[in-house]
Amino acid sequence: MASIIYAVLLLVSFLFLIRKKSDPESYFPLKIIGYFVVGSFTFNFNQLSFPLGFIVYLIFVRPKLNVNVKRIAAVMGVLVFFLIHWILPFAINEWESRPTYIEHKLGSVYTLNFQKENDLIKQELNLDNSLSLEDFEADYVKNGRITDLRWQLIGQNDNTYHLYKIQYDVSKNRYHVMHHQLDTWAQYNRLVDADHFFENLNVLNIKDITDTKGDFSSYAIQSSGERENFAIKNKTYFIVSNGKIQLLDDKQLPVEGYYISTIAMEKTSEERDEQGNITQESFEGKEPSNYLFDVEFGE
């Protein structure tokens, strides 16, 4: 796309400047093209582009004939440089990064099919199945009302990573999705396949898990999406395999796998303004349980 724009602007500039000749000069058309190319010549350093050609023109080039026309050609060249290397990529990135809103009303967390929610996002965004998951979190209260739901999907296309930040807006009953393109993603190879994650999450009976924890201010389901090691004893670990859940004995540690944590949140403090409105709250995690899948046992 950039090469096409460059060729079109070069042609337009050439047709405009070729009629501006004031002094007889041999090879004038070629010289006009040369000044344009010099003005647009690019030097790349650490993924940043600089108009090196125009700097060289300002310092070293001193034309004697058709000075104004050649200066305009060089200036047009550097303007095209800014357009193609700075303005156009910024505009494309802003367009591709614009938020996407998906109108959708959630029910109780106890009846919610998380896998279908992820399928909805992929369908609305026309995404394929080769996506990894990171930073999943669902917060809710005792009656099942969801107060926060978010996760990230990451896909790779050649040398480019596509990040989709998904956040549910509970006040407007809709998903808010932001898309970003990145050159690197260090932990990408350690992330779980998104469909596989939600398949295992749906095995959990959130209502029974919540009732077992007791009455608290709120509850959370969390996962970084990364494969991790687990070796600390006297913690509650379960293994999710083939749609079944089994308690993990301390004697089986250490293990490695993906995890889903369920936590009860107990309020420890709060601050209120002069009108009595809560301005800040602090919570502490209680009764954590880790549900592991794709587990590999250590020696």
C-alpha cells in the first residue's frame, strides 16, 4: 500500500513540477525525480524512520538552475516521507485499534457458559481458532451477579502479534474490545489455547464452589493463562481431566500445568467521602482453590 501511494505522489509531483521550469536545463525531468527521491530517502534505526535524504539535501546540495523547482521537489519528497512513514502508520494503527462494542446482556455467573461467550467474541471479530488466552478474571457476588469480566486473546500472524483486550461493561450490558498489533510477545509460547481454557473452565460448578467457600463480600475466578509450576504444600489443588475433577494430594507435588483459581474476597477496609460515598476499598483473598489441567507430574 505504501509503495502505491509513493508512486502516485511521485507521479503527481512530477506532472506538477515539470511545468515549473524557469531555466533551460538538460535532463530536467530526471533531476526533478532525483530531488524528490532524495527528499524522501529514509534511514531506519531501531524501528524509527528519519528523513536522512532531506538532511543531506539541506547540507550538501546547492543547485544553480531551477533552484525553486528543485527545492519544491525535495520538500515534496520529505512531506511524502512523513506521510508514509509517520502519518499513515499512525492513522492505520488508530483505525485498527478503535474499540469494538458488542451488545450482550449477561446472566448469572452460575449459569453462564464462558465458552459460548468467547465464541461470541470470536464470531463478532471474525477471529480464527488459533488464539491463546491471558489474564482472565471474572468477579461476582453471592447471588451470581457479575461485577467484572475480562480476558485477553492473542494471535500470531507471521511476525506480528494481535492482542484483543476484552472487557465487559456491566453498566451498559456490552463488551468493549480493543485491538493492538505488537512485534513481540515474550510469554506467547507458555500461554494456553483459549478454546481449551474455556472448555476446562466450563467443567467447574461455580455455584457449588461458591457455596463451599461461605459468605464473603465477593468472589473471583482468575487465571494468568500461563503454564506454571506448583510445589507448595497445604494448598487446595484439584486436577481437571476429561471433564472430571479430582483432589490433588500433597504427595503428588510438584506438578506443572495451567490453572484456574477460585477465590473469596473479604473486605478489609474502606474509605468514604463527606457525602458517605465509598471512594476506596481494600480486599483480601480467602479460601483459594486452584484447578489444574494439562498436568505433568514431577519426579
